[in-house]
Amino acid sequence: MHTTSIKVKILKKGQSKMQKSNSKINANKDQLNKLVSAENIKYNKEKQNIRSHEKTVKEQVEQYFKELKNKLEQSHETVLTSVKSDLNAISLFTNQKEDKINEVQDCIDLSNASEFFKEVMKIEKFTEIQEPRTKSSYNSSPKFVPGNINQSIIGSLQDDGNLSAEINISLVINNVYQTELDAIVDVSPCLDQSIWISSGAYGILHRVKPEGNNLKVMSECNIKIFRMAVTPSNQLILSVEGKTRLQQINNTGELTDSVYDVTPFYPNANHVVSDNKLIVGAYGFIGNELKRSAVFVMNKKGDKETVYEHDEHNQPLFTYTLRITSTSTGNIHVVDKISGDWSGKVVVLGQEGHIINQYTGHSTINKSESFKPGDIVTTPSDNVVVMDPVNHILHILNDNGHLISYFNTEDIGIKFPFSFAFNTTGKLYIGCGRAAGSQTKEAKLYKINIEGF
């Protein structure tokens, strides 16, 4: 009996070890499946990029050959015109000379002396006809010299790093703060560690400062805002409902007009790149219908340096911009709402304003609920995180907008994440909303330690 007990204990120990191993293998399997998914997405995107560039190059080559043929045709016509002009002059001279020769012969043939001398006097004046001057040389059509189609024109494949199965994402709650807001639709940490939090359409803006496990309200303002961002000089830039000019709150708490005006558009997203640059998302109307959406890159004077509204085929780039962030490479990531149920995508613009990727969610993550991005932020390591509030998912993308991992905030007890931002020390603040139909005014703000992205 004792021996049996020992054997059972050994078997249970072995079973536990196998279960742990199985759990570890399953976790590894999940990571590898994520890599397969990410690699397939990247492969299909790069394949599409090659096809798109191939089409563009073909169109450009055809256009260039057309221009070459037109240029050759024009040059040929110019040369022929020049030569034919001299030919016409010679033909005219020849005809005139022939006429004079015939007149002279007629005079010679006259038998009447009186008539003869009368004609001679006329003819002698015109026998000397000026010969036409022709050019000594003529231009000719240019010679075609074939060029080389090289790698710099076609493009090349470059190493983009290795796939790694070690994607260890970690989010650990540092603090939880209770508020009296309906929802925290936007959060913007300041340089002095205070935090601006907004309830968006509910119309309340607070500046708060953490004190232990509580938030001290430093100031309060009743204002409906779409988006806000803190500048390096600690001013708050606001996209306010119904205004074409962005507002600002300075260090003394005064609300004034900023230099940033996007008339006839209405700003609803703004992202501070530096003290010298602001990126603004805005919507516009044609008649009474919402028909336009654009992204403006503006300098500190409020000048519009670049406007992104249409692609090279004059098609709209966006349906309705919601949120914006950027990476150190200059890529701009725009959350774009594409339907009335808040389904959307992330449009990634390269430095020249061309779309280099569109992220529309993941087939597994968004199997039962479509991708409905609510907020977007760039991490200290230059990845991009997209908030998917309905699914409680953080989609983690690389600089080009490809999924590299994801995290379910319910795993650490955070429900309905709605907004987020990093403070100057690299801590992540997550502001939450509430379940549909709920009337509670107790939105939570989480301070998070992150690792792995």
C-alpha cells in the first residue's frame, strides 16, 4: 500500500510536470501562430507593394516612351520644315529662271529690229536674278541611346530583421484611480506629472494630479472636446466641438485661440510631433453632408506644410479621422472610422504621403466583433499600439502598421479601455469607459508598467 502511494505521488508529479510543459508548449504555439499570421500579412503586403510598383513603373515607362516618340516626331518635323523651306525657295527660283530664259529666247527670235531693241531694254534689267541662299547645314533628328533599367528604378528586397518567437508582452498595474467622470475619452500627461483627462462629448475636462491612490482635481472646465495633446512647452492643444480653430490652455489655465486654423474643416484629432510641428485630423462638409476628411501637418506658426486628403488617383485617403500618432521614421498612423458602427482601420502614410499599409484588425482577434479602433499611441520603442475598446484588445503594430502582437486587457482586470498615453517616464496611462447602457460615473484611470513593446 505504501509502495502504491509512492508510485501515485511520482505519477502525479510527472503529470504535473507534463501539464506545465504542455502549457508552456501551448503558449509557444500561440506565439508561433502569431508570427505565422504576422509573416503572412507582411508577405501579402510586400507582394502587393511589388505589384503596385510594377504597375507604376510600367505606366511611367510607357509614358516616357510616349514622350520620347513625341519629342522625336517634333524634332523630325522641325528638320523637315527647315529643309523643305530651302527646297521651296530653290523651286521658286528655278521656275522664275526658266521663265526668263524663255523670254530671252523669244526676244532673240524677233525679226523686227524695233521690237527687238524695245524688248532687250526690258529683259536686260531682269536677267540677273538673285540665287536663293540655302543653309550650309541642317539639324537632324536626335539619336536614340538605350538606357539601363537598374535596381534603383525597380527597387530591391532588403533585410527587415528576423522573426522572433520571444514576444513577451507585459502590462502590470501600478495604480488605479477612481474618477467621477462618465468616461475617460482622452488622457494627456503633462511635464509636471499632472494629467489632463476628458470625458469628451460629456463635456468635462479635468486637470488632476496623483496623490497616493487618489487624484487631486487641480482645475475643471466644461467643454466638449474631440482630442487634446500636450506640447513640449506644457501647453494643452484642444480640438473643440464646432470650432475650426484649435484652442489652447496655457500654464496659467487660460483658454484661448491657438494659431492652428483648418477652416473650412473642423479639427477632431491632433498629435504633437514636437514643439515645431503639429499633425491635425479634420472633417469637412459639402453642403450639409459630411464628405471630406484630411490630415494637416502644421508648423509652430500655424502654416499648413502638408495636407493629405486624396491619393494619386484623386480618391479620398480617409473616411473620418479619429486619432493620429507618428513614429520617428516620419510615418503617420491615422485611425479612420469607416462605418456608422465605429468599425475602422489604421491608415499608415509614408514620408511622401503615400499609403504604405492599412491595418483592419486580425481575423482571429476580430472574429466575432469587427475592429473598432478607439485610440492610438507610439511606444518609447517606436512601435504603435491601437486600442480596440469593444474587444478589450491592444493591437501592437510595427512602424509600418503590421501586427506583431496583441494583449487582452481583461487578463489584468481592465475593461472597456478607451484612451491611453505615455508620460515622460514611460509609464502608460489607460482611461476607461463603461459598458453600453450603463449610467455610472466612475470611470477608472490606470497607471501601467509595460515591457516588451
